[in-house]
Amino acid sequence: MDNAIKKDEVFGHPKGLFYLFFAELWERFSFYGMRALLILYMVNALFEDMNKGVADKLAFAIYGGYGALVYFTPVIGGIIADRYLGYRRAIMLGAILFVLGHFVLAIEHPVFFYGALALIIVGNGFFKPNISSLVGSLYERGDKRRDTGFTIFYMGINMGAATAPLVCDWLGRTYGYHYGFGAAGVGMLLGLIVFYFGNRSTVFGDRGFAPSEPLLNEKYLGLKRKHLITLLAFLTVPVFALMLYVYEYKVVADVKMVDIIGSLQAIIILAVLYVIGKTFLEVSKVEKQRLIVVMLLTFFMTVFWAFFELSGSALTLFAERNVDLPSWMGAAATNFINPFFIIVFAVPFSALWTYLSKIKANPITPIKFALGLGQLGLSFFVFAMSINYADESGQVPFLFLWLGYMFMTTGELFLSPVGLSKVTELSPLKIVGFMMGVWFLSSSFAHFISAQIAKLTAIDEMDEIMTDLSQVADPMVGLAAYTDTFQLVAYVALGFGFLALLLSPIIKKWMHGVH
């Protein structure tokens, strides 16, 4: 580690870690604050003049498309940073796009809505993968402080994610949605300022600079590469905005069109299969089998996220319409429950795995995946059971939402951190970075799938089987639309958990000694 980093230490860690901690805290504050309000804003404000069922389906489609794209762009942003910009420039560019996106979203006019989402999509691509990479670069290989450093960093993520829904919910309910979006923008601006001052100081040492300044300053098409990349980043914004707008046009006009985002994801899947297939032919038998395991784990993770991401869409609307929330909490604020439980359980879970390892009782990875999916299924059973305790107005006790999120979070802790670690251990060395990108793409595919599931909760989905359309006004009919879907999700999640359990002996064998 260079001398600048060695000298600048706080609590035994590089000082740069704490600049990145606060930058990421405020970035996640902005991201999750906006996310908590997004579905409610679309249903209750942007599409308020539409039929309720159509508004719900349209909001779910746009939310799913936005989520799919926002988790797709980090793969591209990571490649651009590695080859050209370096982590620092990429993070700054991403942060600026983020700030613009959040403040544009605060403008009360539909024209700005899709442009704002597109700015956030592109900004996340440059910011998200590279700030984590910069954290890792502060530690030499083999440095025992690395895991603790990332734990501190991820605590910042969850502090921002837990606080933002509460603040933005209160502002949204008290003054209007756009004040909540504005607060998210202020949070991102603070994150940008923190990173800017860290960047101007020596706390990052020589880490995060462009791989080749001469290459970055070479002219291409009449512009220096660094300026060309920035220009292209802004030029992609209207492209992503158009992709999202197509969703609105398809639903409102009820026309059949090419699903641009779905087609993009199909192309990505084919490209991923091509690279994996090519690698499969070039590696040893052990590496082949380990690669199959990574693909299976990624598949199960995609299933998990597809159901988990209902929290920002269908579960938020369920909370608004059918949960008897405390007087101090709106539906957007319920998005704080998951990160709150992450903060509560993260350290105990880490200690639990360490203890079980010492006594040689730590479950192997596929068993953890099976248990995680099982807990996810249990969480949706809790949501579904709430209908048995509803009052005459279709309101269920808040306790069911709280307990359901608790099981969802413990399920997440069984899968997400464990799976991330195994991808690096099991992937062939030549494509470790690529498989990490595929792992993160699972969130992109999951958002797209989640949107299709969320649409099942829209009242219009039940119209065809109703003999008396006046039932739509019955609050219990709306509640049943949610709980029936949640019950279906529970069965499917448990089914996939059982499948992971059945496959665990084979997966264990093909992991060849990796726990």
C-alpha cells in the first residue's frame, strides 16, 4: 500500500474508506428515497386520471423496466472505467448524472419524468460498480482488514437505504411527492460533494486513476476520448427515456409492439451463453462443473430477486391500500424495514457463520440457498395469511408486513453475500470479472420478471372472472388480488427452494472442495 494511504488511517483503516462510506451512504439515500416514492407517485399522481387497474399495470411495467435498465448499465460502466476512465472519473460522472436525474424528477411535469429516470439509469452505471471497486483498491491483496472494510462500507449502504424512505415518505405526505424527490437529490448532491473533496485530497493515494492518461486524451472523432465518453453518456439518456416511454404507449394505446427492454435482455442472455459456452470448451472438467454451479446459483438468485423486488412495487401498494399502518408512517416508509433488518441481523449472521465453521456445522452453499428461498416463501405466506385478519374495510394488521419483511431479510442474508463470494471462488480465472457482471445482471432480469408478477395484483386482471363488476369497489376484492398473488409466489419460492435442496448433493460434488 502506498505511503499516502498508510499515513491517512482512521480506526485502523484507510481514511479514503470513510469518504467512500459517506459518499455511498448519501447515494443510497437518494436511490432508495426515490425508489420508495416512485410507484406511489406514478399510481397516485402521474397516472391518476387512468382506470385504477390500468394505472397499476402501467406503473408496474415502468418500474420493472427502470429496474431492469438500472441494473444493466453497471456492467457497461464497469468496463468503461476499467479500460478508459478509471474509477474516480467514472464515479464523478455517475454522481453528476445522478444529481441531475433526482432534481429533474423533482420538477412537477410529466415531460421530465422519463428523462429523469434515464439520467439515474446512466448515472448508476458509472457510479455503482466503480465505487465498490475503489474501496477494494484501498487494500492490498491478502490484507486482513479488507472484509472489515467492506462491512463498514456496506453498513453505509444500509444506513442510507433505511433512513431515506422515512425522510422522503414524510416529505411526500406532508408537502408532495416532488419534495421527497428533491430530498433525494439533496442527498445525492451531498454524496457528490463528499467524494469531490476526497478526490481532491490524497486519501485515495494513487488508486482509481485512468489506466492510461495518454490514451484518454487521444482524439477520436475530433474529441478527446474522455470528453467523447461523457458526451455519449448524455446522448444515451434520451435512448433510455424512449425505452421507458414505449411501455406507457403500449399499455395506454393497447397495441402490440416490440418489447425493447425484453429484446435487449434476450440479446444479453444469448451473449452470456455464447461466452460461457466458448469458455466451457476451453477449461478443465473441474472448471466446467464449477461453472455450471455458478450458473445454477445465479439462476436461483434471479428467482429470489424477482420475488424480493415486489417490495418496491406490489408490496408498497399493498401497504398503502390494505395495511393498517401507524399514523407516523406512509406506504413509502415501509421500504425502510428491509434495510433496518439488514443492519440488525448482518453482524449476528456473520458471527453465526464463523461459529458454525469452527464447529464444522456451517451449511454448504446450496443448502443455504434452499433455506434462503424457503424463508422468502415463508415471508409471502405471512403476507398472504393477513387476509384472514382483515377488518371490514380490507385493512390488515401492520404486524404481518413487519414479520413478512423480517423473513424476507433473513432469506436475503442466506443467499446474497454467500453467492457473491462463491462466484469469485468457482468461476474460471479468465472470466471471473465477466461472471461477476452476470451475477449483477441477475437483478436486471429479476426486475423485468417481477413487473410481470406484480401485474397479477391489478384489479383488472380479475375482471374476466367476475360476474358482478361492482365487486371491484369491494376492498376485500382488492385485498384478495394481493394475497392470492402472494400465496402463489410463496408456493413457487418454496418449490425452487426444494429444487435447490434436491440438487445440493450434485452441486456439492461439482464444487470440488469449495464449501
